[in-house]
Amino acid sequence: MTTKRLSTLIGALLTLAVLVLVVAGIPRTGDSPGSATSPAHTSAAASAGVANPSRLPEVKVSELPAEARQVLVLIARGGPYPYSRDNITFGNFERVLPQKPSGYYREFTVPTPGESDRGARRIIAGDAGEKYYTADHYSSFSFIAEGE
């Protein structure tokens, strides 16, 4: 099996896993009804249907690059994350996202094929379950409309 074919298969399986989590609302292992989870460990089911708290444009999960959909799966699982800078506080210094207290947002790397470093793509997750995608290293963002 070629590397490209294997990557496509893995991407499809991870996308299917996100869909199952969103549709079935399956809690993560160790979660109990009513248990609190940190923003980095919020499941896709819990954040599905979060209203857009910003005036930013929306993007459906299905419209995101395959790598971004894979990162959403990792966020739903609570990791493990491939980059040491994943799941760290995002400062929102650009002030593009809604203003929130320090520590409210967490950032996650969306790998860019062909890049030798982390690239420019990120997903930013807020404490309330909202998520944003940037393809240009924080210059612009789209609200990720999950569960649609």
C-alpha cells in the first residue's frame, strides 16, 4: 500500500470517528455524566452545535482540510498531540477572536503537507467548546460549525 493511499485511508477513518462521536454522543472513557472536562478534553459531541460567539465567518467540519479534521479527533480524545506546542494557551494577541480572560483559548497545530515545520495552520479551542480555524497563522479565523 502506498504512503498516499495509507494517508487517505487514515484520514477517512479519523473523519468517520469524528462523525460517530458527534452523531452518537459517545462519552470518552473515564467521563461520567455531569463530569467536568477541560477545554482541551471537550468531546466533539459536547461542542457540537455551539453557537458562533463571534462575527467571524463559519466553516463546516466537512469543508476543513483532512488534517484539520484529524486534529479535531485528537482534541475530542484529549490527545496525544504530535507537537510539544499543542494544547498550550493561545494569547489572542491579534484580537481577532472574541476577547476572553487569559488562558481561555488553547491552540493546536494542523499539519501542512510538505512543510518541514509546524506550518501556519491552527485550530484554537475556547473553554465553552467553540473552535476556530486559521490557515494563515492567526491573521484570519473562521468559526468551526461542528455537527452541521
